[in-house]
Amino acid sequence: MVNEISVDLPKRLERRFLLPDSKDFVDISSEYMKRKKFSDNEYVQTIYFNNDEHIIPFENSVKVRKYMPNAQNNPILNDETYFLDIKEGLGNFKQKTRLEANLDEATKILNKKFNFPKNHLRPYVLVEYLRRHYIPKNFSDIRLTLDSGLRYFYLTENNKLIYLGGEDYTRLEIKEGKSDPKFKNLMEEMIKDLELIPVISKKFKAYNLLNLYHSKISGKKFHKELKDCEIESKLEAESENVFYDIKQTFRNGINFRLPNHFPYTFESASINRYYHSTNGSFKAMFLGNEVEIVRKNEGEIIKDKFGLECIIKRKETKGELVETNSNILTNNSLGGELYRMRKAFWIENEDTKRFYHVSLDCCLGLPGKLYQVEVEYTGKYGEPKEYEKSAEDEILEDIGKITKTLVDKFPSLKPSKTTKMGWLGIDFI
């Protein structure tokens, strides 16, 4: 039996932060926050629905959830009744609907609602954690939760559970049904005092871990012929809807096709912050309690035979991982930040065995919203050889051909020179 039930904050502003020490939060907030136990079942099992094509749009989150008295050593799926939560809305503003249903009922409801006949939705990733609720003493329509002990799992098509990893930090989530200036000021002071940083959602954390799993199980090693160099094209897009048709274009491609061993769609997210230092500008990708540092120069637009004027070549070094309180972050000035969501797949040149990453990004920042399609060279199978100038020319030609195919087939895609730093209005130094 499916029942719709009321939601305490059906329309809400949601913000998420990494909380290194939950005791500090409790101590600082005790003057104006109090613990709220809704029941003795404070362990949460959340199952997100999707499929291997990641067909659910960025702006939607669909999941079932149940509350338990304690953690499970091995999560079990059965015909219990769950809360089915459907959240819609891009960015931090969400509209939430809640039903009661078992897994089979939830699956039927979601497939009917989203109607992807060729991409059937299924229970896809599972997250378990302990959740503690806090509510303000003097404000209404506001709730804070602390999530800890998180464990992430992937659900195969036959519902086999594969452990992906966990988190050893606590997440603070702030949910506001209505804005209150006094509460906002209190939160901003707390965020400043605790030096909190934003963190991606649990859904995207699960997807990031799933990407690592697929790469480990199915990926093959390849080398990058052009060291510390990025070559990519950029296209403006109107929405993410074009992504699935783009991938279909290469499913049975002639010159470029999806590799048989690695046909996956990857979905990911990161919070990208851009800093200025005495050694130049750099990007910090916040992925949880680790931060990847990426350094690029401003680059140059490469001339191509198709006249696209959207292929960029620039120096790039990445791979350095630091903690969120690293001096490289605290001692340098922050120029701006964005929240980047991405869907991507890989194609290969069957003759040369070179691989290219085709992605669609949705970026949220102060300017608003930016959709971009990028085609980037990622590497080549086979033994590494000494650098040859012909390799660069061949890569540029490949990216030109792929990009021209996309522009011709999808009129909504427009060649672009806009970098994400440029979109944010940040200058290189």
C-alpha cells in the first residue's frame, strides 16, 4: 500500500559542511540549539535510485529510506516499508515529496514518474549512517543533522551489495524551510568559528566512489603522451538533456566509439575553489576530507581546420592531495568557488587507441548556472614512447573531428572559449 505522508520541510534550502569535530559543534551551538530525538531508531539506510547510464537529472534526487535501532554489519534488502523521498530542484533549493512504499512499489512509482523506457531505474547505491537531529531553541522551520559513520555500497542489477568505502568525518546538514536573518547570522558565525567548508552530497560521494570502483575493476592502464599538458574543447550547452544523445552518437561510431571494456557513464561532483598565491593561481577540488590541487596556466586557443576556435591547450599539473586545513589553502587568498556536477564517458580512436573524455558539466556559482560540454584527451594504450610532435597534431585533429561532429549533430551546442575561472570573473596571476 502506497501512502503519501507529510514532510516537515517540503520546501527547503539545504547546505552541507564537513565537520571535523562534532563535539566542537555541540559546544558552540548549545546556547541556541537543542538535541531532538524523534525515536530510538537513529541509524539510517538510504538507497538512491538510478541506473548505469545515470539517467536521473542533476536536479533530482530519488531515494528510499528507513530508520533502524542500530547499524547493520551487512545491509539486507527486503520487502519492508520505506519512506520514498523525491527531491526536485537544482542547487541548494529543493522541493520534497514523501511516500510510504516497499522497494518494488517504489521502483514502479519512479519508473512511471520519470518514464525512461530504455533506461529502467533500480536501487543503485546504498548509504548507511548514524543521524542526530538538532533544532534551534528560538527559530522554527529549521533543522540541523549530524551524520557520522557513513558506509557506501553499490547495488548490482541482481541486488548484490559491493562495499565502496566509508567516511571518518561527520557531516553537518542545515535545512531551512524559511530564511531567518538572525539564524543566518548565527550560522555564519558558527561556520567561521569552526572553519567549516562545504561538502558534496552523500549521493555524489557514493557516485565518486563508484567511479573509482569501476576504474579499478574494468579500467586499463594507459599513458599520456603530452606530459603536464591539457588539450580540450569547450561547447556551451542549454541543459544536460543533450548528454544522453551525445553518448548514443558514439555507441556505434565509426572513427570514435565507446570502448567495449569501459562503456560506463560516470557521474561526479566537486566543490572547486580558486586561489591566488605568489606562485600563481590554482584550483582546489574539495572531494570530502581531501583536496586535490590542480595548477593550470591561462592557455591558448589552438587554430583548427574546422574554424571552431574552442580548442584550448594549456599546462596542467594535478594529483597533489592535501587536507582541508592545509597551509596551501589557509595561507592563500580565495578568488571564488563553484559547485560542479558532471556526467562523462570515454571514447577511443580505434586506429591509434587514444582515449578522449566527453563530459557535460553543470556549474553553480555567483554568476548563476553554466552548462558546458568538454572533449579532452586522456591517454593512449600501449608502451610509452618518446614525445613526438606528430602526436600532438594527431590529438588536435581528433578533438577537432569529435567537436565538429557534436556541433553539426546538435545545433544547441555552441563553441566556447569560456573557462570556469573566466565565468567566475577570476583573473590569472
